[in-house]
Amino acid sequence: MDPIEIFSWNENFATGIPEIDQQHRTLIGLINQLVSHLAYRSDAPTLKAIFDQLTAYAARHFQFEEAIWRQYLPEDPWETSPIQAHAGFVDEVNRLMAQADITNYDTVIEEIVAFLTRWLTFHILESDRRLAKVARALPSSIANLEATLARDFSHARILLAEDNPINREITRERLEKAGLRVDLADNGIEAVARARENAYDLILMDLQMPPMSGLDATRAIRARPGQETVPIIAITDKTSEEDCRASLAAGMNDHIPKPVEPATLYSALLRWLPVPLDLAGRTHPVPPGAARAPLANPTVGAESAIPATWRKNATILCVDDEPINLDVLRETLQQAYTLIFTRNGKDALRAAQKHRPALILLDIQMPDMDGYEVCRRLKSDPATEDIPVIFVTSQSEQINENAGFDAGGVDYITKPIAPLILQARVRNHLSLVRSSRLESSYRDAIYMLAEAGHYNDTDTGAHIWRMAAYSRALAKALGWSNEHCELLELAATMHDTGKLGISDSILKKPGKLDAAEFELMKTHPRIGFGILSRSHAPVFQLAAEIALHHHERWDGSGYPAGLSGEAIPESARIVAIADVFDALSMRRPYKEPWPLNRILTHMRDNSGSHFDPRLLQTFMDIMPAIMSLRDLWEKED
């Protein structure tokens, strides 16, 4: 069916408020879709579904406009409020559509088209005239969410499966505006094929798509090895508990209601996109001059040494002034979690201090202190600032979602509560907290293992991280991705882990090693490989590769395997250059630090014998950056 366009967006209609302008575009698309189906005489259920979608979206749009107007210009009343305008709009379209059953169909279509065109023109121009006054005052939370996604998730690749071209284009634009890479699928069959061919970080899946539904496509994707864990989020206007149960049973993780609002979309992406390696806080390597954060909060106390999210039953604080709402939360969550209940903001703050819950479910409209203020106070206290807060409220307007995110909330669930969605959101956020703590422990383990490898050596800790920084700089110049550069920087610090198996008398000998001692020293790459390769984590697998091969030489004269040329992994060839450069720059018991010219001459002389000529030339080309790093770390020493 070719879409019929009775109205198109014009930049002259811009209000200066991106959320309003985007909603106007969506309204135009929905109206064009309704007219197209009327013109092609679609069946009654299809027309009703499209009409219901249009009127539901229009209602939310008018509520949003009125909320903005009342908040920013309460002294300048709107002659006909947006909510009143919506009621008139729905009544008129209902009347016209009902006539299609009793009068000439084509004549009624013409009347509907004429009415919708007049209404859209008046409404958008009126919005432009009125809302331009408050454009500069509106909070920019959506822009902040976009900036967060663009900064932290630009590596992410999204598959968007949507058969409606208008919805697909609007969602694609929003994803790309947030800096994400997007692939498109027009139907479920194409989505399954693309998921088999590519590795996606997240899939957005429409549910109603011929000839294969989103549920069937999800089942097909989940059935393939390696695709069991990719997040799949339903995009749907079917949000009943039965529909939610069906989507979760098919293997979906969450849902976004149609029409898709930017804040709802972006917050869902932040919930489910895999966290980049460095987002949990780059504890190591520590930049020069920066103090290392303690491994635990000393104010927490011994009882809290085990995080709440690691216990069998995580503790959740539920805050709502209405007992009936607390009963709903109790019935939904009590089988899986330990629940604490309070009915006002002050008690919530005291309970958070006392119990240190893993998660807080927080109502907004409470008599003594609203949820926004409670959340702000939680986030201003170091003892509670890391506890995720999910707002659970009947307020569904976009402006309230923005206020919740501004206050420090991580998610937003509207009442009436769909139990399955609440359970899924709680599980996901507890999983994110657990992942963050594991990530921190994981980095601490890397740091300690790197230090242990040099515990009895004459190297300083600064050498470990300095040569790792050189390695990262060289990898980046060679075109490695940011993610792999991060991995290499961490893995390089563990290149000498095998020295744990070498005796102190060899490691601390002030002079050159004799032949027998050198043979023992040459065993440390295999020892390190044996230790590090026990883990399947990518960073330890890379560290094992480096540990085993960083003493190989380009001409095959190195050890332990005598590999040559490109048979030596590039990671090890990079670390070999960085390690030698830094070692020659250092003072050791048996030598003074070499001047830069002597180091560079020595390394050039060994190009093609010890070092990969291509990599060494790149290293020389970025020498100004290398020297800046060296100067930075010398201040630390």
C-alpha cells in the first residue's frame, strides 16, 4: 500500500522545543497513515487500531503541551486548552468515521481529509505561536540522554525491525541522532536474517509484522547459538499484562509503548545496552596526580561488606503514600526479594540509610516531600548516591519523565503497574548494579595481578602502567578500535605475570644473568600464559597471548617459541616495542637511564630484527604523544 500524504512537516512549523516538534511530526505521520488506510478501504479492525493509536498519541501530546504551558506561562491562559482541543478532535473524527458506514464512503473520506488538514494546520501553527515563548525555558533532559548515548555507546549497533515506514524512519532518526549505528529490517523474516549475519548489541522489534510477527522472529533469533542474550525490546501498542507475558515468554527483555517517545526510547537503551569496558570507572591505570578510590566505602560497616545485590534476596525499598499501591508492589515482588515499605519521603530517607537497599521504587506525588526531592537528597548523600531509583507513578507526561531523570532516577514506570514489566525492570536494574560491582572487582584483580607480577622485580608500578599507556597509544595509531585499545591497555599490565615463578635471586640480581639463570628467566612467558589462560574473559585471554609472546622477535630469534614475522600476534609486537622503550628509559640497579636519542637509535637499529618495522615506524611517528605520556608519568614518580 502506497502511503497517501495529506500533510507534510515544514521547518517553518518549528516551535523551538524539540520534543513538541517531534510529536508534531509523529501526529502528521499517524494522520497520513489513517487517511491512507481509509482510501484503500482497509477492514474495520485495522482502521480502529490505527484510529485508537492516533487518538491515544494525540491525548498524550496535548497533555504534554498543556503541562509545559501551565508550568512556564501560567499567567497567560490558553483560550482553548490543548486537552479541550483533544476532546473536540476525537469527537469530530469519531463522527466522521461513523458516517462511513451509512453514507457515501468516498465523500466521507474527503470530509475527514479536509477536517484533519484544517485541524493539523491550526493546531501546529497555534503551538508555534504559543510555545515559542517558552522554548528557551524547557529543560533539556532529552538532549542530555542523547549526549550520554553518543558519548558512551557510539560503538553500539542496533537492529530496528518495523514494517511501518513512518514509524521506522522516525525511530531510525532518533537512534542516529543519539550517535548509534542502525540497521533496518522491514519484517520479521528480514530481522532474523540480519541477526544471523551480524552481531547486534540490541534489537528493537515491532510485534505486528506480516508475514512473521515480532514474537516469532524473537523465538527464531533466540534459537540460534550465541544469540540467547542479545537484548530484544518490543515496540508495541499492546501493553496489557497478557501481551507483556507473551512477549517475555517469547524471549523479549522489555517493551516500549507506541507511539515511541524519545525519553522512553533513550532510557530503555541505557537500561539494556551492554556497558562499555571503561564505564564502571577506570580505577586502573590511575592517571598521574589522581588519588585511587578505596576498594570499599568505610562508612558502610561490616554487615554491608557483601553488597545487597549479591545476597540471595536483594532488599528493595518501596515508597508510596497509598497503601493499595504498596500492596500491589508486595504481591508482585515479595516472592523474589526482601521488601521494606515506607509511606512518605522522610521515612524513605531514614530507611535508605538504615537498610542500604539494592533498589528503591519511589512514588512522586507524596504529601510531605515529593519523590523528586527524595531522589535528589539520596543522590547528594555519598552513602546512598549509588542506589538506583525507579519512579513508579501515575504521571505519564513527558515533562515528568524528564524531571525524574534530572533528579537522578534510572527508570520510570507508570501506573497501573503491569507486574511482569515491573519484575523485568527490577531484575534488569539489579543485574546492572551487580555487573558494576563485578566490573570494579574485576579491575581490582587486574591491578593486583599486574603489581604481583613485579613484586620481586626492580620495576616500579609506574613502569607497568606507563608502558601500557604507550601500548594503547600505538594500537590506536594502528587503527585499533577504542574498545580493543582499552583491553590492550589493561592486558599489557600483566605481561610479566610469569615472573611470579622466578626466584628472587634472579629477579633482583644487580648484574647480567649467566646462561643458566637466563634459561630459567626464559620460562616466565609460559608460566604467565599458564596462569592467565585459565580465564575465558577477553582481557585475560589477550593478556595470556601477550605474556606468552612479548619476548618473540621479528626475525625469529626470540623465545619461547622462536616465532617470526606476523606469526607473532600483533598485540605482543606492540607491547614488545612499548616495553623496551620504557625499560631503556628507566634506571635499573645495573644501568642508568638512556637518553632519548640513544634509545631511538637502538630501536631503529633493531628494526627488522627485534621489532616489526611497520609498527616501529608508527611508534616513531607518534613520538610527540609518547613523550607527553612519559612526562605525565614522570610527575607521578
